[in-house]
Amino acid sequence: MRRNAGAMIRIGRSGFPRFLIVASMLLISAPASTAQSVLSNMPPVSIRGRLFSSEIDTPSGQGNASAFAGGVDGPKRLGANGAQPANPDRGLTVPFWTDSFSYQGLTYNYRMVGTDPKRGSATTIVPTVIIPMRFVFENGLVSDASADSIDGQTSIQGIINSPVFQNYDFTPGGTDVGNTQYGDAFQRANFWDSVSKRSPDYHVLLGQPTIALAYEVFVPNSVVTFYPEGDGGLFPQIEESFLEQATTDALIQANISPQKLPIVVWGKVKGSFGGFHRELPVAGGTLTYIATAYVPRIPFFRDPDSYILSHEVLEWLDDPFGDNFTPGWDIIFNSYPHCLSDPITGDELEVADVFEFTPLGIVAIDTINGVYHLQEGAFIDYFTRNGSSRSVNGQYSFFGVATSPSPPCIGHLEIQPTLIEYPNATLTVATAINDSSQIVGFYFDQSDNVHGFIYDHGKYTQLDYPGAIETDLFGINNVGQIAGYYLDTAGLPHGFVYFQGRYFPVDFPGATVTVAFGINSRGDVIGAYGDASAVTHGFALQNGQFRSVDTPFGSQSEVSSINDFGHMAGIAFDNPSGPIHGFIFGGSSFSRFDFPGAYITAPNAINDQGEHGGVFFDAFGGRGYVTINGRLYALYYFLNGMNNRNQIVGNVFNFITNRTVGFVATLPN
């Protein structure tokens, strides 16, 4: 489920490639070489152009461009970048149970449809309603899921006759897990250790469906493209947002109880995806639902008959609310350092997506109603990475395509942010936080002027350097001293420190421009300056003495943060267009730090425990990152600052208000 947006890195008004306010939302599907080439051609622009950052309340897209050649899942509506409520109150909904697993010291909760198989035999039957769609196209073509013949029967008949609803004797790896529906067989096999020993009559079944009246939609030419199928027919691909809205409208009109599962059937129609499963808030509860195409068994389609629906049913069973986050995983037969599940699903427990991009994930079975195709699905321990699987025969997937857990990779960390927005600002960025939870940053006012601000437990205070045309705050220590820079009337940046109403200039001797990016509790100031040859150097001001900080990893450098032990973090580069390398200075030597697979890594903060965080860019786009106990995690927010109490600050683009805002969040221990 890919978020479609481009990565952008820009030069700010100061002239420095400052990455804590770098911008982009995330996740473009392009080779690193392609993304890097695009990056190198980006011209410098204003700081405003750099602040297209991580997003709130934006849909994620699917990981395949071709609706008929690959992708199944459609975009999934997320909350604050997928942020999961700590104790979600869903009201009336389908029956579900909860459990958790631990990985590398963190706990991952999940919810699944039915009852907990560890608690004994129980049968859950979820009432099901099928809603056929009838699309009337402006060119006169009509596609009706309730009436059109596909492989000798309507889409609705084909679905009802499939192993999704009808029993079949499933024997994965030679073990009989039941003569039952595919979803039930999958879940019994998934938790076979419990089912075989203490819960032999455990089942999660779909009730035989009732059929609602077809929902008719008029489709204008502007939102549909027709593709020749090769047999004289035309296949309509509808624009994504239009198809999503039509699906929602059909659900609302049907007025289905949230305790039932509605399946919206498009028939031989897709978007840039073949189907999806989601949740929809309704009066008194949460409606979980599935939307699916049903296409014929011809070479034009690689996902015929019940394949798409089986994909969505498995994922609905194991992630009904779209918030079962995992440590991240790689798709089958791939090993990538930054988990491929990030651009595909946002690291959710999506059991079918693991096999979506291999033909081995499409399994044909011969039933009494003819040949049907099913989606292979990954078992729970593919995601937990347990070396011993609890599932049937110790397998890691139902049909045995996966023979081991996901390879290790770096996934994202879910956080619960509190948003920070200066009153009446058009843009707010939080840049640093001290151990008293005092936060500094900058904001744009209604006239596009830039001011520094202090946020102290709910109170905002504006801070402007006297006579400056712009003030940006970037660091605050535990004493309350603040570091930043201002632009003079000529537009040139100068560093400064502010404390108790007084401003202290910080200009590196002989430099043409200076910016201060951080300050520790000993009063040491760090940042960057430009020399007469327009080369950027890091600097440290310690005990009243300036010194340059240059690394072995590039001809230019910036120091972004310093902790109370004098350890520093920053960036090194030859060309500000990239590649950019991170570095950590441990007091006596430099260590290069690159987020695995990234062509730009920019540490923005380091605390006294040596944990650090910042941003990175790889083939998927831009992310924040953080270390916890030395382990690396991606973030869906740009991290700009951190303290010694597991708190981080940064910025995110809020699509609800259409503004960039700051945030503060607490990391898990």
C-alpha cells in the first residue's frame, strides 16, 4: 500500500543543506540510482520548499502500478501516519481477540477476527453481505457484477461457489486441517499448535452471504481508462479515489450492521489495485469490510476468479482494523535492509502481501465447482521471526512457499505524537527538546515571516533576534540556553545563543556565514560555517574557543547535535545534492553512519546515552529514524531533536489542516 509522493531535498535560506527541515513524504517506488539522479538535479529553493514532510491522514497506495498485471491491495486509510490508538474503543464490530509478541525488546500487539485459539474450541460465524456494483460508463459500456457472465457465471455466483465460502478438504504439507472454508483452514493451520492440542473444534467462518441490491454508479470518461483484453473485450480501470468513494457510498446506502462483513464486488473492474480491506466508523461501532474485483481466467489477468477475494479475506481475518503493526518484513525471496513491507503495507501484518509479487503465491485448486485460485498466506511466525513455527508442520505459510521467517530488516516504529502548532502559524517545526520538556523551533506567520518560538508545557513564546529578518531556533540545553541563527538585513545567517533575555552572537572567525544548530548543558555550541571558498565546515565552540569539525567522509560537513559528553552527530558530503553520509563523533574518533540502503543519512540529534536520530532517504523516499538500545528503527515522522528522557520532536505534514506542524512523542523503553 504505497504512499505516492516524491522525495525532495532543498537548500534553505541559510544556504546550508539542513536536513532536519528537509522534506518529503515518502515511499516512491524507484531504484536508488533513479532517485539519486533525480535528487542531483534539484535546484536550491527556499526553506518553504523543503517542508513537505511526513503526512497525517493520507492514504497509502498499492505496490504495483498495473491493475491487471500485479497489485491486489488498494490504498488503506491511516490515522496519524498509521498511529495506533493505545486502547481503541471500536464499539460494535466483528468478534475479535488480542495477543502480542516481542521482538528485540519491543512488544507488538495484534487483533484477529474470532476467538483466541489458545482458549479452547469455539466457532465464530461472521454474517456476510455481498454488495454488487453496477458501473454505467459515459461511453455506454455497462459492467454489472450481479449480471455479467465471467467464466460461465456471474461474479456473485463465482464468489459464492468458491472455496472462500464453500468447503474444501485442505491438507497443507499433508496434514488435514479441515474440510472447511479457505479462511478458516488458514487460521486453524496458522495456530495449529493450539488447534491440534486443545482446540480441535476451533473455527472462524463466513456465514453464507445475503445479496444486496446492486449499487449503480455513473462513471465519466475523465476517471476511467479502457484496456483491450486481447479477446475483443475491454477492461475498465477506474481512477483510484473515484472507485474508493463509490465503494464507500455503496456501504453507506446498504446500512449494514458493523457486526457483519460486507463484501463490495466490482466485478470485472479495478482501480490501480484489485481490492482492499478497511474499516469504516459508523453509528455505534466500526464496520470492517472488503472490496474486490472478480476477473476471468484469461492471460490478461494474473489474479483470476477468487484469488483477490481470498487475499483480502486472509488479511481481514488477521488484521481486521489495519493496525496490527509488526517489526517489518521482506516479501518472499527478497532480502532488503529497509523492510519492503514499509512501502507495501506500512509494516502491517498483511499475510497475503508477502506473496503478492511471485507467481508461486497464486495457487490453483480443483473443487467440485471447478478450478479456483487462492492466495498463499504467511503464518504469524513469519512476522515474529521465531525460529520454530507454531503453525501446521512447523511451516511459515499455508501452501509451504515460505520455508523460514522473514529475513532481518529494519522496520518502522509506531509512536503516539502530540502535535505542536504555534497559534495562527501557517507552518510550525519543532527542532529540539531538553530534559525539562521545553521545546524550541520556528514558525511561519500569516505574512510568511519566520520567527523562533519556545514551547514550555502548553505556553508558546515568540523569540526574534533584534533587527533580524528571520530567526530560527535549533537547540536548547537543560540550563535553558538556546542556540539558533538569524538572517541579517542582507539575508546572511549568523549564529547566536540566547539566555535569560540576552543574545550572544556566534560567528566563526573569518567565515562568510555561520549557523548554530545545537548546544549542550556545558554551553558547548555546534553548527556549520562557510569559508571564503564556499566550502561548508562543521564547528564546535567549546570553552570559548572555536574549532573546525571536518570528517574523513567528505570534503564538507555540518555538526547537527552535541551531547553533554561532547559527542557529536552530523553530516558529511562532497556535494550537497548527495550522497550525504551521517557521522558520529565519539570524543576521539569519527564513525560513519549510513542508514542501510540509504543514499542520504542525516543524524539531527544525539543524547547522553548515545542514541541518535534524524532523517534518511532511500529508494522508497524519506523517513525519520531513531535508535533504541542501539537498534535502528525508521519513523513516519521527521526527527529533529531528542532528550535523555526518551522524548523526540520533529515535524509532520498534517493533511487534515493542510499545514506542516511540529510534534513531540515518547519512545518505548
